[in-house]
Amino acid sequence: MRVEPLCPDAVAQAASRIRPYITQTPLLKSGLLDGWLGHHIVFKVEGLQKIGAFKVRGALNTLLALKEQRRLPEQVVAFSSGNHAQAVAYAARLLDVRATVLIPRDASAVKRQATEAYGARVIVTDDRNEAESRINEFTTKGAFLLHPYDSDSVIAGQGTACYEALQTGLKPDAIFATCGGGGWLSGTFLAAGLSAPETPVFGAEPKQANDAAQSLRRGEIVHLTESPDTIADGARTLSVSARTFHYLRQLAGFYEIDERDIVYWTQWLIHLLKTTVEPTSAVAMAGAFEWLKHEPEPRNVLVMLSGGNIAASTQARVWATDQLATPPRVR
């Protein structure tokens, strides 16, 4: 597949388009964390966004752009492990479009319930492979596929979070975001190119779901055969797409994060920021921490926290062992 790169201006256009419908999420800091690390960290907290995650940005941008073009569909279909499902359901309800979402059985129950509460029809599949493969049942009948990441309008919408952060005058030395299918990270990369072109952007993903890292090493997209067993449920994608891989190959670096470190940083971010942070978000902070270990001078870092939706079962896993007895230090 030949990828036509998005112009970074598409992110600014998306930001203008969706602004009336979303929350301008805050930038949070922790003086205690900065003191321990010897660096300055700013967090863009999308857990305080509509539906509790960044995904609503891409879904809204897609449907609003279609409405501008007078191409708004009567029905949309999507597959998702949770946050995209809620985003599609929310955006579809806002624009009076019928929505069907296929969700794998191992997805977060709270995300599935929220998707239904927003009015979408939910079909539970045995696994992610089945969820993705059944999409044709609906698109052949005229439903519009609102893909979680393999879409220019979705990528531009996801990039609006980083764009918002940089529009405040923030001048980070590095930006970190988690990689699932790559839409969030691709949008973040484009936003940086628009507002802070000299700032390197880094990605991070769970080591147990490292299809993107494998793809970057091989120079070609690697597809996982089954949904990976990681506590970071938002990163349980089977592969990135050619579209997102184009941007991932331009990143300054990429980190693979152990499950133990994901849990560690989930606990610490919840404790320090006094807000809900889901494990997928904590992956980005774990990547930033690894980078900072090798930075001798104080750095200013922007960490993109993707969401804050955590099922009770995941909460139990996160807090099964207390990690707060060991403060984070880079040296």
C-alpha cells in the first residue's frame, strides 16, 4: 500500500473542527516526581476527556468531516478493545448515526458497558481476529467502517491532543506516547511537526504486545496471531497499519515496556496526579523514564496520557502488589 502522508496542517484543521464538542484536557505536573527524577514532566491527561480517552477526537473528526462533505453515513461499524468503541458510540449518537461495534470477549467490561450506554449495538466476539474479520458483514451492506487507526481523519483527530498541549507555549525536549495501532502516536508525531518541529517524538508499547517494535526492527509490518496478554488493554492490537507505520518509522526512538513497569507507573501516576490513569497510558511514562536514565542534563518532557478507563478486574491486578514503597529515581 502506498501511503500519501498527511500534511501536519490537517491536525490544526481537526482541532478547529472538533473544538466545540470535546474537553480541552489539562496539563498536570508533579513537583514530587520532578524532584525525584531531576527532570520536568508535563502530562496531557486524556482520561479527563469525553468518554475518558483520546479516541473521541479521531471518531468525531471523521464523522464531522464527512458531514461537512455531505457524506455522513446512516450507519457506522467499528472493531475495538474498548476506548475506540466508546468513541464511535459517542460520536455516532451526537450526529444521529446508527453504530455497531464488534468487541472481543477479553475487552474491558466497563468499556463494553459504556459503549452500550452511548447507544451502540455491541457484538461480542471470541477474539480480536474475529472482530476484525467480521467487519465485511456490515460494510458490504453499506455501513461506513470507522477504523481505530488506519484512517487519515482519525490520525489527524488524535493529533489534536498534542497540538492543544503545544499551543499553550510548552516547549518540551521530547514527547512520549503509547503505541497500539499507531494512530495516537502518528497524530502526536504530526502535531509535533506542526508546532514543535525540532522536538523528537518517542513511542512505547508493552513488550508482550510488541508488534510495532518487531515491525520497526524488520522494516516490515509484523502481525500477531492472537490478542496479546498485556494489562495495557488499549495496546492489544494485532498490528499497525501501513498508514501508521509510515509515521512510526520517523520516530526518534521506541521502547518496549515490561508488565511490571506498566503496573509500577500506573500506580505512581494515579498516586501523584490524583486522577485515574489506565495502564495503556502508563506505558508512555515508562518509556520516558527509560530515556531520562541516559540524559545527564535536566530535560522538559511531555508525556501523553491516553485515557483513564479501568475495569474493576484490571484495578485489582494493578493494585495486587504495592509499588509505592519504591519511589522512581533515574540515578
